[in-house]
Amino acid sequence: MDTSFWFYVAFTAFVLAMLAIDLGIFHRKAHVVRAKEAGAWVAVWMTLALTFTLTLLVWKGAESALLFATGYLIEQSLSIDNIFVIVMIFSYFRIPGKYQHRVLFWGIIGALLMRGLFIGMGALLIKRFGWIIYVFGAFLIFTGVKMALRQDEGFDAEQNVMMRTARRFLRVTREYHGQRFFTIQDGRRYATPLFLVLLLIEFTDLVFAVDSIPAIFAVTTNPFLVYTSNVFAILGLRSMYFLLAGIVHQFAYLKYGLALILVFVGFKMVLVDMVRIPILASLGVIAVTLTLSIIASLFYPPKLKSIIDETQGKTGSIFGSVPQPSDERPK
């Protein structure tokens, strides 16, 4: 499937136009995004993804459409784990609901740029060094096992490398200044706590991209399909957050399902020369695994204390861990 550079340009222009409509029309003023609104936007993004799948079916055939759908489902699955971390970050900093959309909007803009760069690098590495596919596969197996054995812990900004870096180089106000990321005080520019949260969201996506992008390369090495499936999943992530934020902690067994998916696609990459798993079979395994982990979580929930509650307990005060204003300029 050879795709012209102009298809990338056209697709990116379409995405930017949709984001401009989102921010410029529907979210011009800061407001709390309710479940009904979030559900409507989730439906919009999923409908667009389905439309794109059908377009690929007509344009490039069933194989390309299935490859895109499988990559999209993998990315959507892994994004739920990302949502859980975002919930903990917002809980830690007590971010007002009406400002959360703005943080996620600009966070997704940064995520699109980072994902595009990572996908380009990954495609180049696979093209020049074919054996790198086995490295990606082994890494995914390791990540999946690590995820399954991981003990869930609350978020602690004090231990985050991004927060420590921000403390060193930025002057940060104690209070929010509306939805602004920066403000001027006494003739000096200060970052607001909202900007720190934006940095943490970007850092979180960077970490998750290291897992998710190799996982999609297990399905297809076509950069256009990897890029578009990533973009559609990321665009839906923000709306999914507002829809699932209140219940995501109930998916206790989801991490085991995601771990199994990572191990599956990892072995798919490692054994690519020995075992050819049909695309439809891969799609089925991923969909069934994700569905069963969610059903098990809802019908057989473990009696565990919510990690979100533990995270909120660490805040102390609203800005207990936010860097204090400093009279010194950044070095």
C-alpha cells in the first residue's frame, strides 16, 4: 500500500480542522464536560474512524481496512490505561473540571506530534534494520509481563522526573489563573499549575507511546495505517476520559487483559517468520480479550481500595506538591 505524501497532508489537515472546530466552536468557553457531551463526542470520533475504515475498504481493499481496524482497537485498548493515569494526575492536583478539557486538548496536540515522530522513526528503523522487529516483539512481551505483575500505586508528583525538572527550571504560581498556562506577576512570567499538569500529561503519553506504537507495528509496518490508527485513537482519548473518568477504577482486571494483548502481539512479532496469524484472527483475539477483562471487572470486582482515593490522600492541600514561586530566574 503505497501512500502519497499528499494523503498524509490531507489527513492531517482534516484532523486539524476538526480540532479547530472542537476548540473554537464547542469549547470556546471553559465548562465542565458532562457525560452526555462526552458520549456524543466519543460517538463522533468512532463514527469518523468507522467511516475511514470503510473508505480504506473501498480504496485499498479488505486487508488494509482490517489492518487499520486492528491497530485502532489496540491503541484504543491501551488508551484506557492512559486514562487511568490521567485521572490520578487530575485528582492529585485537584484540577477544576471546567479546565480539564483545555489541558487534554493541548496535551493531545503534543501527543500527535510525538506519535508522528515516533512512527516515522519506527518505520525507518524497520525498513533499514529488519531484525529490529524482533527487538520490538521482545520488548512488548517484557512490558506485558511487567504490567501483569505490577502493583498499582497512587500517583506521586514528588517522584516524577518531569515535576522535578519543572521545579528546577520554572517559576510556578500557587494558584490557578483561569485556564491560562502562564501569567505575569511583578513583571515576571510564571507558569501556572495548569501548565505543570500539561507537562505531566505529555510525559505520560510519551511513556505510553513506547508501548503502543511497537504494538501496532506488530499488526502492520505500513506507516500510513500506523499513523492514522494512532491519530483516530488519540482523538477519541479526550472524550473517552470524560466518559470513563468516574468508573475507570472499576476495571480492576483490565490491566491483565492489556498485558495479555501486549504479550500476544509481542509473540506475533517474534514468530513472524514461523507463524502467520491472519489479521481477522488477531482482531478477534484482541477484541475478545478486552471484552472479557471488562466483563470480569464489572461482574467479579475485587474488594480493593480505590487507587484514586489513595492518590487524593497524598495531595494534602490543593497545591501541596506544586512548586512555589521563586524570586530567582531559571538558570
